[in-house]
Amino acid sequence: MSVIFADTSALVKYYYPEKDSEKIEGYLLSSRHLYISSLSIVEMASALMKKVRNRELKKTQEMHIWNALLDDLQTGQMEMVFLDERHYFKAADIIREFGTRRGIKTLDALQLAIAHDLGHAKLLCADELLSGLAVEMGIRLVQVA
């Protein structure tokens, strides 16, 4: 059992069945402690509504998934890490260092800043670009693939 920081890409796969969802579920359920970023709340809402817009998900299903996420937060299944000033500065450093070659997005840089800050936690991420960058930064990963 390990301590995990789950990026939103992994959370989506946990709550909505996609490729690698079973692996991600196994990692999350067997973790000793699970962190998510406060940013993931906004990103999850966006990802779920995109699935509703694209007709991959009905609004009633989206509401069920959303409530499951909120329940997991309320019952302590996962702990939310709130963005702090240091995370913004670290994200800016990440963008300045890797932005030219990697084209990292702002929200991804913020997620990586939190993952970097939680040095004792392994990053669980289903995004290949973000995972590759995390490895370059020395962030320990949970291997999904």
C-alpha cells in the first residue's frame, strides 16, 4: 500500500469506465492514503460535462458520479490538497523550464506542482505527456500502462 496523489485524468477513469479504469481503481482502493488537488474538483466538473455534451453520459449519470466524488471527499476516502502560493510559483517554474519543448498547460503545471510538493506520494496519472514530464521532474509514478 502506498500514498497516492491522483491527477484528474486518473480520477475520471476511476469514476467513469474507460481504458485502464480497473487498474486505476485497484491502485486507488489499495492506497494507504489518497490525495487529490482542489483543482481536480473543477477539472472533474469540466470532464463530466464534456461527456454529457458529447452524449457519452446522461445528465443523471453525471449527477450520480458527481455525488460519489463528493461522498468520497466527505467521508475521508481522499484528502484534498488546496493550492497555495508556493504551488503557483512552482507551476510557473515548470512552465518556464518545460514549456518550450513540452507545451505544458497551466492546469497540468499546477497539478505537477502539487505532486512535486507531496514528495512522499506517488503520482497516479493517466495522461502520457504529464506522466513523462513528472518523470523528468523526479516525481515518482504509479505505472498504469
